[in-house]
Amino acid sequence: MRTWLRPPLLLAVLGLLFFFPLILHPTQVLYSDYSDLLAFHLPCKWFLVRWWQETGELPLWNPYTFAGMPFIHDI
């Protein structure tokens, strides 16, 4: 095997090992404990996708977080 091919191949194998639970169960979430991914970022992603499908525009305001907050300029 050529030596320049080993690092990308090793990286691909490690990536597949890390995401193997998602390959077996694609509808589940990789992290099961309480984290920012589950508490904030995933609902924002769902809101963004739903808003885009319904209106075809990016949402500037999210009325569902707290009493409403900016969406596009929020981190």
C-alpha cells in the first residue's frame, strides 16, 4: 500500500467507527445525555427546515424560543 494513502484511509475508518451507531440506527441521536445539541441546536435546525419548506425564506425571528429572539444573527 502506498504511504500517502494510509492517513486518509485511517481517518475514514475512524470516522466510520465513531458514527457506527448512527449507521445502525439512523433515526436516533448520537449523544443521549443532556447537551446543547439536543436542548437548543436541534430544535433550531427543525425550525429552520420547517420555516424554509413553508415560506421559502430564511427566518429572521424565532417566536418559539423564550418570548421570541433573533434567529439568523444568533450563534
